[in-house]
Amino acid sequence: MSVKSADANIAPAAKAAQVAAWLYEKKAKEIQAVDVTGLSPICEAMVMASAGSARQAQALADHVLARCGEFGYSYLGQEGYRLGQWVLLDLNDVLVNIFMGDQRSFYNLEGLWSEGKPIALRLAPAAKAAAPGTADAADTADDEDDDPESDA
């Protein structure tokens, strides 16, 4: 498969952070990303995540590939999908590693690439608007009444 133009429009570190967010959406655990530019001859960033089961590892891989299709990112290949113990996705400049169980500690990719620069990830859940009639909604309504200028 050839490299798609969408890959040229995003820095590898930003792409890795985006992939990490997609993994977080599907409840991956222990998500980390490392910039390995200049250290690795095959990619510029790596994402590592843990799955609770082989089925979850496969679902995480499926989700990442579906999102890559939506965004027009290159997908060059995958390994380990059938067994789901360690699924590797090659997204051209970003490698995604999804581990199950002891596989992650055994291969210790974080240690192998410790010279790389950690990529900051923002994986907190998005803020949700309070539903009407809930305590949060009532607090918001009360806060509006506290505005001294609204009494004028």
C-alpha cells in the first residue's frame, strides 16, 4: 500500500497521540507513546497499550484501523491479530503495539526505546453536559443566580 497524503499533513507525534486517544475510547489500559525519531529505522513514533483479553486486543486493532480509514492514514500491515497476544499495526510512521497480559512486560518495549522522548497524551474523558434535573444541572443553575450583575 502506498503512503497517503493525509500522513504528510500530521506530525508522527500528533498521529501517535491521536491513535492513543482512539485506544482510550475503547478502554485500552496503560497507554504510552514514544517519539523514536532518529532511533528507529522503521518508524518515528510508537504507541503501546494493554488489553484485558485477546478479543479486546482485536477490537482495539479494528477500531484503530477503522479510524485510520476515516482520517485517510496509511495502513501498511499487521501482525499477531489472529492470536491477539501482541497485535502490531504498521501505520507507516507510527507503530501501534497492543499487548495482552504478560507479553508487554516480557518484551519491554518501553525499556527498549527508553532513549526516545515520551509523547504527552491527553486521555481524560471529555466533559459531558449535565442532564436537566440532575444535581450538576442544579448547581449550574444556582451559580447563575450568584451573579451580582444579574440582579441589577
